[in-house]
Amino acid sequence: MKSKILMAALLSSVVLAAGAAQAEEHRERPDFATLDQNSDGSLSLEELQAQGQARFASVDANADGALSAEELIAAAGNRASDRAARMIERHDDNGDGLLQIDEMPRRGGGDRAEQMFERVDADSDGAISQEEFEAAKERHGGRRDHGKRDRG
């Protein structure tokens, strides 16, 4: 029982540290040496908690011990700016500092719209009828929340 509680606490600390790490500008995930604050070759729960607290504090701009929506939005904005810059750097084939449609990365190596179209076009006639559209909508439960769960 104690080991389950310890494992849950350890995982919670790691998740807190990882979540706060993502909210930080220009921060990479810490390596083992960074987490091992006392350099004893092992990580204690206290070291992981300290790392998570430090990351939390870095997002807590007014140092009030709480994260406001504004602080979270600022941290997310910083992350988005960094991600956008890296995306342009990685995919800007013509070097103009912009991404044209043909430079945009495609998930799964194919055209997503084409894959969706083929799934919905049940009779493969090259067109989606209203019936096929409604059937696809029904298969997905008519949801527009893209997989979000009810948290109530």
C-alpha cells in the first residue's frame, strides 16, 4: 500500500514538473543531472518536487503562489511563439521566413482532407451525398468537441 502511495506521489510530481516545464519559455526537459540537485546519483521525491515547484514559480510572474489565467496565457503564448519559430525553421523550404501551403507538414504523410473524404464517400463515387455526410456525422455522434470528455 505504501509503495502505491509513494508511486502515485512520484508520478504526480513528475507530471507537475513536466507540465510546468512545458509552460516555461526556452526550457528543455531537465536531464537527470539537473534533477539530481544533490548529485548523489539518484532522484528523491523531494528533488522532483523541488523541480516542479521551481518550474511553477517561473510561470508565477507576480510570485503570489498561484497561477492566474493571465500568467497561464502568457506562458502558453511564449510556448506558441517558440513552437511557431521552430516550425518555420524546420519547414521553410524556400527560406523566405514564411510557410506556404506546400511547405506545411502533413500528418501521417498524406493529405488529411483526402483521407477524410475517402472515409465519408461510402460509395466511392467521388462525391459526398447528404446521406453520406449525415451517416458520417452520426458515426461520430454528431460531436463537434473532437474527443473532449465531459468533466462533470
